[in-house]
Amino acid sequence: MNKLKKEDIFTISNFISFVRILLFFPIYYTLSNLNAGASFRYWTLALFFFAYLTDISDGFLARKLNQVTEMGKVIDPLADKILVALISIQLFLQGDIPAFYFYIIIARDVFIFTGGIFVSKKLGRVLPSNYWGKATVVSIGLYFIIVVLNGKIETPVLYYFVEYLSIFMSFLSVIIYGYRAYKEIKES
């Protein structure tokens, strides 16, 4: 891999991705207090929305400001994985999501993360995120929103549809990532 330069690390896009990682702390607090009142549910949703805005804006700004860097290709999906994993853990520990869902989401992220390290070492560069990975994170995020809104009770059909859609997307994204990695390694 190329040596990281200061200007590749300290970009506005990387800063925004780092902020997304730090959002876990207020999200953890509001998630821990979901049963303390509706205001915690709304604050959690507001923080989810803010995290989503940071996910959209970091990539947009990186391209717009011509600041697409190897560091950015690492920190953006890493921020997604950290936030999704920590939210999953908290919701699982509270009994808000089923164990099988939790294990699928964590296994997906562990597989892609460790696979990404392996691929990066083989190629000497990071494979950038793709549509399927982003779409999977969106489907998982929608599921979390429904969980926070108590959707299993309020809208069970939507709850189960989004739950199984995000599981399907998780498996699909792993298959697509594995295929992309295999193809890139084979061509290099």
C-alpha cells in the first residue's frame, strides 16, 4: 500500500466519517433509554438521520472536492460497520432484535472487514464501497428505525418485510463482495 500523506488523512470527508463513528455515544445513550419515554425514540431517530446525512455527505464531498483517498475508502465503510455493529449489539442486549438477526449482521461485517484486509494486502489498494454495500446498510438502517419505532407491534408486516429484506441484502452483499474481490485479485 502507498504511504499515507497528511493531506490524505486530514480531509473534510474523513472528518465527517469520524464524526459518524463518534455518533455511537449519543446513540448508545438514547438506545439505552428507549423505554424511558417517546422523546428518547425521537432523539434516536434524529441521530440515525444525522448519521445517514454524514454517510451521504462524506462521499459526495470527497468526489466534489477531489479528496478521494485510500484513507477515505477505509474510514467511510469502517464508520458504517462500527456504527451498525454497536447499534446491533445494543439492540440485541436489550432484546429488541432477534439473536439470528444480530449474528447475521455481525458475521457479514466481520467477513467483509477481514476480507477487505486480505484483498487490500493482495492488491495494494482498497476496494471501494459499491452500491450493494450501501444499499445493504440502508436496509439495515431502515430495520433499526422500525425497531426503534416499536414496529414489531405497531406494523408487524413492515417489520418482518424489512427484517428479511436486510438479511437477504446482507447475504447478497457478501456474495457480491466476494465475487468482486476474487475478480480483482485474479486480474491483478
